[in-house]
Amino acid sequence: MTDAERELTPALDTVGVGPWQGPWPDDPRYDPELLADGDRRNVVDEYRYWTVEAIVADLDRRRHPFHVAIENWRHDLNIGTVVRTANAFLAEAVHVVGKKRWNRRGAMVTDRYQHVRHHPDVAALAAWARGEGLPLLAVDNLPGARPLETERLPRACVLLFGQEGSGLTEQARAAADGVLSIAQFGSTRSINAGVAAGIAMHAWIREHGR
């Protein structure tokens, strides 16, 4: 790393806050170790020094009623990005369909705060969604898909995305209650699955988010 790069790279101790100054708060939400050592986690200031359990409990009080599901057949790197974005937009849960193991690197530890569930296949996901009364809306640029830009999204729903590269499987297309497409204007055939999920989640936020 050059001297210029070092100047542009913040030191670890500039991220977050240091040890608590003054008398410690008498509140079970606070973590004694974080109070003593400082809190360098990537969390909003409201949650500084809180335990992970306290943060999750607070998020659970106000999660949005949309879910995100993504097929996982090849250990897709995008799943971590989807989890991180779902945490940012406060989705109810992320559902990993297919292989149970997924690459957590892109999640940047946000999976500690975001509910992540597993379904062995699309049929299991669809059965769960039906049981919850949630429409399953697939997002892919397929013939006959309805434009996401003009579609009114249900407040409670599941947004389903396919594997990076191959897109939605035939089983996913058949199980979906509808398919939505994202408008594109360039030369590429498709956009990254993690990016597509972020666009769709933000479309829900623009319509229903508080």
C-alpha cells in the first residue's frame, strides 16, 4: 500500500466508538464487553454498545412484511449481498432455496441481524408461502413478465430471484404467482442477481416503506 493509499484508508480505531465514558448505563441491552472495549461494528449509532440479541429483538418489532428468496445451486456469491441489502431495508426474512450452505462473505456479518431461512427446493418454498398467504413474485427478464416499474407490489409478499447466470429455474417459474422484469437499456442481457434484488426491494420500500 502506498503512502497516499494509507492516508485514504481509515484506521480501524476511527470506525465506531471507543470505550464508554462515564458511569455505565443500567440497561440489559448493553454489552459489558463493548462498553469496556468500544464498539467497532458496522451498526447505526442507535445500536452502539447493544448486544446482538437486543438489536435483533428491536429490529423484530418493526420489520417490513416482505420476504426475499434466492435459489442457491452453485454457492452463489450474490446471496451475501442479498442478505446485506435485506438487512438494510429491514425485510422480514431471506430464504435460501437449494443448497443450505451459502457464501457469507458479501453479507458483511449482517446475517447476525437478519433472519435467514432454508428450503430444500422451490416446492418447499412455495408450500411455505401458500401456508403464510404470501404471493410468490419472481423477478427475471422473461417473456411475458410485467414491468416492475409500473407494477403495484403487495405489501406482504415474497420476492424470488434465480441463480446468477442461469436465472430462475423452470420449477421457480412454474411455482411463481407472477413474474416481474426490471427495465434495462444497455447491451447486456441481464444484471447481477444481487443488484436486481436490491432494485426490487427498493421498489417495495418506495411503495410501502415507512
